[in-house]
Amino acid sequence: MTTYTYGFNDGTGGNEHGDLLSVSYNDGTTPTTTFSYDRRGQHTGLVRNGMTTTRQYHDSGIPLGEMQEQRVIVAAVERECAPLNTAIARTEREIALMQEYRTRLTADVVTGKLDVRPAAAKLPALPAASATPDPAADEGQEELEPEEAE
């Protein structure tokens, strides 16, 4: 314990490796306060007036609140995200139904159960081909000779 000119005392505690594990402080009028640290130097506890407050850290070094505080935070996040989760689930279901419809429609057209000629006749005309053909578009394509009828 060290007594300083201004009348307060402090003390430190460590381990055999030289790690600082605690710091105590007393100015003579307020109760003695002791801060505890882990080997990484992170604050892990506080003792004042015989009351102990502990702090836990995640492996990443982020301090964790008390378990009750963590539960309150998780409940608030879940409550705020509930409408988003509902919208996401609904959208995923709609996507699945559209994929199922597309698959069924394709199968019906291929097997001839659905005649698409009337619908194809109502499609707008394709834009006119440009006067100068794009040589890159024709790359790798061979012209086919019309087959002669026998």
C-alpha cells in the first residue's frame, strides 16, 4: 500500500507472472474501491462497500452485460425484428410458389398440355434488325443449309 502526499492510498496486486490483477484506491473519506483485471488487462470486477460487480468478456474481448441485461436486449431485438422476419418468410414463400408455377408451366408447354400459339401471336413485334450487323453476335455460329425434301 502506498500513501500519497494528497492523502489517498493505493495498492496493486499481481501474480507470479507479473500480471496486474487488481488496483485498490482509498482517499480516506470514500470507501476502499478495488478494480480487478484479467491477464489481458480487461476490467473484470469492482469491489466497493463490500459489494462486488463482475464483468464478463466474450472471446473477442467485447464486454458482456449481466445475464438479465442480455435477455432484455435480445427480447427487444426480437420484438423489433418480428415484422421484418414475417416479411422475409412471406417473400420466401412467394418466391417458392412462383418457382413451382414456372416449373409447372414449362412442363405443360413442353408436353403440349398448354397451347402458347395464341399468346405468342399477341406479343409485340421484335425491333427491326440494325443495318450494320454486329460481328461479335455471329461469332461461333454456323449457317445451316436448308434441308432438301425428298
